[in-house]
Amino acid sequence: MQTKKTATNKILWIFAVGQLGWSLLSGIIANWLVFFYQPSSEELDKGQLLFIPKGTFIGLTAIGIITAFGRIFDAVTDPYIAGKSDSLKHRLGRRIPFMRFAAIPFGVVTVLMFVSPFGEKSMGNAVFLFIFAMMFYFCMTCYCTPYNALIPELGSTQNTRINLSTFISVTYFFGTAIAYLVPNIAGIFMNSLGYAASFRVTIAILAAVAVICMLVPAFLIDENLYADTTPSKSTAFKSLLATFRNKDFRVFVCSDILYWIGLTLFQTGLSFYITVLLGLGSGMTFPLFAIMTVVSLAFYPLVNIFSKKMGKKKLIAFAFLFFSFAFLVTAAAGLIGIPAMVYGVIIAVLAAVPMAILGILPQAVVADISEADKLDTGESRQGMFYAARTFAFKLGQSLAMLMFTSIALINSDAEKGSSGYGLGYRLTALLAAVLCLLGGLVFLRYNEKKVINRIEEGSKNA
């Protein structure tokens, strides 16, 4: 087999720009979709409307059902797209064709998810949102699954793998941070366009930026130079089963599911923690996230250095524990006699440390496991490993969306200033803390030493 080139840092950064694009779109949906369609009383007072019915069905809200079902649909399509990508025979490679095809539709449907063509509290709006939510998650799968499959290919050594994981984590943070700017940018148009329209215009602008970013690696990287483009011969279903037969991967996925349920609860609730529990304006979401981002980025060089010396397992287990503590502090927001802005900064700084670790290392762990599995089986199934991971944690995210939108309704009618005000949001942060702690305990069972030794043996025999 022809020896492939090792990707330079320049190529790795070009690749990372794509992550900035898709994380921006994902951040818009994760942080503002529920905020837009299930607004708090504070946002209703500012002029937002209830576009979909607010009632519940067997305790579940319309927006909760839509977002959860979208994640389930997304999870189910991940292995299908991964199988198609792994087995694709194309002159551009196995991943790049998908990325070129999906980028523009991905941006367009993001904007359409915030369009409500019918009147207030209309079931027609809920149906419209459901349709475009399915399209959003399908486009996301078509771009992100092949994109992630390139990570172990471009990161062909331990050092380049950790470097690449660091770079894409940096751009992921920036993409997510830009997504938090939605209410700040929308404020520019608020007086002339109104609440809902200002959000839609802002999201359209940001989606255009995201599409350009996603197209950068799709057109500037020659996959054939760096990646093994030999199509896999296994069917998607057989490949998925083979992937889950890997014991180390199963341990990783179990911990990952618990982490993503907790993190999704926290991310979805962040704007509510800030506006309801702390009593700050929605525009303060970006400054607090910016503080978390800056502090987190400051830790990136240390994570990069220590992971190469200590290994990834110890740092990831520590991050789970630290995140659990940060979520507990969030659950107490507004109950302690500390100024709201100061308390918000404390949460941001506490969350920054585990965000730095878990933003970098899990991707590298999956790359390690997939590389070791390739040496054991002779089958190049990187796409399926990342798809299997996302298949599992997206099911967890689906559960998290159902849980958040339902738990958030607890005491939702309580008057501001009363003892039970914001209880539902507080409980979501407490639950996130418990789940993150459990995720860390599960991850301690991961056999990192065995995986790394297998990769090193394969390198010596190459």
C-alpha cells in the first residue's frame, strides 16, 4: 500500500476551520432553539411570541419531542452515512464528496428551523419545525460523520493526533462562542424588525459564515494525499456490530453517553441559568461564555503537554469529576449571597478546566481505539467508529432534551422572588452533575495501556 503523507499543522488548521463552521450551526440549535420556542416569561415580556403549543403530552413538551426525535433520527442515520462513506469509491476520496455535498443545505435548513409561517401557538408551526429538524440532523450527519472520520487519517501519529484534537477543539470553542452572540447581534435589529425577525436575520448571517467555513477543508484538502481511501467491504450493519464488539470502545461509549446527557442539560439550560437563576439579561450569555472560552484556551497547551506525558485517561477522569462540581455550583446559582455577575464568572471559570480537557482528548481516544482495531482486524472503519460514538451519545442527547424541557416546567408558574422560582432549571443542573460523576466512574474501566501498546507494536511492524 502506498505510504501516505503526514499532515502538516497548516493542513490540520485548514481541517479545523470546518469544525468552526459546523459547531456554529450546532451551537445555534443547541443554545437557542428551545430558548426561541419555549421562551421564559422574561423573553415574552420583551416581545417574543409562542409559535408552537406550550402544553404537554404525557409530561413532554412539543419542542422537547421534536428535538429528541430529531436526535434519534440523527443517531440512526449516523451508521448509515458512515457505512456509505467508508465504502465510497470516488476520485476525491471517501469523505470529501460528502462534505462538499452537505455544507450548503446544512446552513439553509438551520435558518429554516426558526421560520414559523403560521400564527401563534399553531400546530402547523410545530409540524414545519419537525420537518426541518429532521432535515437539519440529516445534513449534519452527512457533513460531520465523514469529517470526523478524517481525524485518525490526518492525525496519523500520537503527536499529530493530539495536535489535531487540540486545533479542532479551539475552533469548536470559537464556533460555539459565536453562536452565543445571537441575542447580542439580534439586539441591533430588534427595534426595526421585532424580536423574532431579529433572531432570524442574525441566524441567517451566521449560517452563511458557517457554510463558508465548512467548505474550506472540503476544497483545500486533498484526501488522497493523507488518508487511506480504500473502500471498506463490510455492510453498514455488520460494520456497526463489529465496532461495538470492541470492549474498550464500549466502555468509552458508556461514559460518553452519560457525559453528553449531562452536558446537553447544561448547554440547553445555560441561557436560562443566566436569565432566570442569576437574573441577568440574555445578552450576558456571550460575555460569560467568552470568559469560559478564554480561560479554557489558556489551559489547552497544558492539556496538550500533559496528555502526551501522562496519557489521556487520567486527565479525562479528572475532567469528569471537575465538571460534576461545576454543575453543582450552577445548581446553587441565585441562592448564595454573591453578586450575579460574579457568580456567573465563577461558573464560567470552573467549567473552563474540564471543557479544555474534554474538548480535546475524547476525539483522540476514539482515534486511538479505531487505529488499534484496524491493526487487529485489517478493516479500515474509522467512519463507523465515529458514527457509532455519535449514534450512542445522540441517543443520550435525545433523552436529555426530553428531560430538560419537561423538568424545566417544574414550578414554572412560581412568581419571581418566591422560594420555588426556577426550581426546574436548578434540578437540570443537579442532574447533570450526577450524570457526569457516573460517566467518570465508568471511564476508569478504559484500558488505555493496552490500546496504546497495540498501536506502538503496529508502528514497529509497519
